[in-house]
Amino acid sequence: METEMPERVLLVDDEVDFADLLAERLTSRGLSVLVAHDGEEALRVLAGVSGDAASGPGEVDVAVLDVNLPGKSGLDVLREIKAERPHVEAIMLTGATEVGTAVTGMKLGAVDYLLKPVDVEVLVAAIRQAGARRAEKMAGLRMIETVKLAAVGTLAEGVAHEINNPVNIMFHEAGWMEDLLHDADIPDAKLLGELHTSITRILSQGRRCRGITAKLLSLGGRIDPRPQKIRPDKLAGAAVKAVRDRAKTLSVRVKTDFSRDIPELFVPPAHLEQIFSHLVDNALDAMDGASEREKVLALKGWLEGENVVFTVSDTGIGIAAANMARIFDPFFSTKEVGKGSGLGLSICRGILTALGGDIRVESQLGEGTTVTVTLPLIPLRPDAAAAPH
């Protein structure tokens, strides 16, 4: 799940009472607001060294900057924001006599400017528009990144194919040599043992090469779509085990609770692995940088009628209500580019839909998220889950 901070605003104005009152009014309209009263403080907030535990680098969507600030001006702050965090959108607040300066800010990358005293509804609308513009830009960048990854995947497939050909010949020749040794009359027992050891090593290294090429094919999106009987709770447990080191680093407590009556399902294991891996990774992402309250990743699974149900829960930052309608949209994410393609939940839903299953997400901002996965005991088409790839 692509869980992100809510739309966050950095309000920078040296008029303390005005800034605090405006922040309160913006907060009451569903925005998350950080306040700074000069340029230096604004940059510290953006760098995550403001002393505010809730703040952190790269977590601001829109900066609202007063043009006339003491010390570093609003334009100076804008220049530094665009240099360090070009994806943060900016709105300039200016007096009637400073419109020329605000226009300069537009040339430096600000998305809009508003005259003070500003109407709060006009400001909210401008912030929403700036946030939407940022989301569109980030989606475009993710699409470019995904295209690049696809090109890397195509290259990986070609390399894997070129490696597999000689490896297959290696296996064939090693097997032929082993057959010859069984039939050959070699009196030197030591030599015979060394030859058998060499063949064993050749086969072992060949299997290693096949393992490498399998990973390359997985990078290219080519994973085995063939269904087989598998216990889904075993795959869920394996996904948790794979991230235990990361969970420990993030101080996340991991809990699993799987019912003993969960049966085997006839499904492609690789696709269920993808689902559990996406959901577990995203749950940890949601708790990376969250508040200091207890961080818990919990996986549960049980048999319910004609379905097997799993839940993946976290105590992370949650999902803003405004984002819930779009969480299954391909490429939708407000994470920084490189930290998520926005495809995870889309892929999970595609796989589950093909199998006749379902996925639901419940989340409360600041409290955490629970994803519920439902798998039918008899899938619609065990091989159909290959479709999303």
C-alpha cells in the first residue's frame, strides 16, 4: 500500500499571531501545517532539524512563503527549496506593493502568489491546486522511472537467456561425463573420486548460475505463473521473515497469527509472494519516520467459509482520507521518486481479481492501516494471475 503523509504545508511568515491563526484555520480544513517565522527556521524545518518530532526532510508538499521575511527573504528561501527539493511547490504571500517581487518568485518556480490579507478559502484552493500539480509531476516521474526499469528488465532477460544456453550445455555434458565414468574401468580410485568431485562441482556451479538467471528473469517481470498446491500462510510467513532485519532497524515489533486449519491452495506461489511482499514492505514504509509510539507489524490469517483471509496491519502514519479513492490507481503515490513506483496495490488487486479474490484497505490518519486479502479456496483461474504482468 502506498501510505504517505497527508498533504503537508509549510507556512512561513514573520507575523507570529497571523501565522499561528492562519495555521489553525488551515488545519481545521484538513491540511497538516508546519509553521516557521523566518527563512532560517523554514529551512531547518525542511531539513528535519527543527526540534518538531513530526517534521522530517522531504515531507512538505507545498510551502507558503511570505515575500518580506527578516534575514533570508522569501525569494532566498524559495531558491534554496527549489535547489534542494524541486518537487515542493511554493505559493508566495505578498503585499500590494511587493507584487513585482512575487512575480520574480513565479519565475523562480513558485506556482502562484496571493495578496495579503489573504482569504483562507482562496489560500486552501491554491494549496490544493499546488498539491495536485505536485502529484501529477511525481506520477510522471514515476512513469519515467518505471519505463527505465522495464528497459533494465528487458536487458536482464537477454542476459539471462545468453547465460542459460551455455549452462544447459554444461549440465548436459556433465551428465554425459558422469555416465561415462560409471561405465569406464578406472583402477585408480583416487583419480575416479577426483573426477566425480569435479563433476559435482560443475553441477553445483551450474545450479548457482540458474539461480542467478532466475533472479534476472524476476527483475524483468518474468516469474513462474504456473499454479501448484501451496500453503498461503507459509508464503506470508516467509515474507515477514525476509524483512525481519529491516523491521529490527526500524524498531518495529513483528507479530504473526495464522490459524492451523488454513488449507493448501492451487495458485501460482510467485504471485502470492508478490502480494505479501508488497504489503509487508509498504507497512514498514508507513512506520519509517512515524512517531515514537510503539511500531507493530501484524499478520493474521484464518479460514472463513469458502475463503482464506489475511490481514496485514501497521501502526504507521496512515492514509489521508482524500487519497483513499486513488490508492489502487497505477502510479499513484506521494512518496519521493525512487521510494515507490505506485504500482504495488494495483498489482495486488490485479492478481487477486484474476483469482476471484479481493483486497480492502482501512486506514486512519496517524493511527495506522489494515489491508485485508481474501483468497477463494477454489480460484477462478489459477493461471490468470499472470495477467497483471
